[in-house]
Amino acid sequence: MLILQRKAGESLVIGEDITIRVVSVDGTRVRLAIAAPEDVPILRSELVIATAANRDSAMEEGTPADLLDLLGGVLDHRREAPGVPPVKKPAQTPVPSEGKED
């Protein structure tokens, strides 16, 4: 791993077609401008990690019943949470009968 120090306005070049420029430094935050070809993906490391975790969890096999049990637990937990009103069922309106009344 190469470690470099750069000040705001300075840049570095990777290969022939990638340039990284330090736009600003504000305390512990650094703003970077990256110029690279469109076919070069540029992602924040936390997105790469989250994507890999999501892919791994999607590959786990589960039956529909397992998924419903999991969802049911979430719904039950939501109903029991303080300050969350219970889910109300819609009121049923009586259906008028079609015909004469005696």
C-alpha cells in the first residue's frame, strides 16, 4: 500500500487515465474529485461491503414458510412495540339484499 500526503488542490495520477484531486480538507473530512474512464467503477468501500453482504444473504436458501415466519415475527414485534397503534381491520359494511322484503 502506498501512503501519500496531499494538500487541497493537489492531485495524483494512477496509470494513464485516472486522476484523483484533493478538492478540500475540512477537519477529518477530505473531498476528492476522481477523473476516470466510464468503464472504471468507482465505489465507496462501505458500499462494496454492503453489496457483498446483501449478495451473500440473498444466496442463503430459505423456504417460503421460513420467510413468512421471519416476516410474521417482524409484524408481531411491530404490533407489540410501545407507541405503535394496533393494526385496525377495515369495517365491513352490510350488503343490501336484492329483492323485496316481506
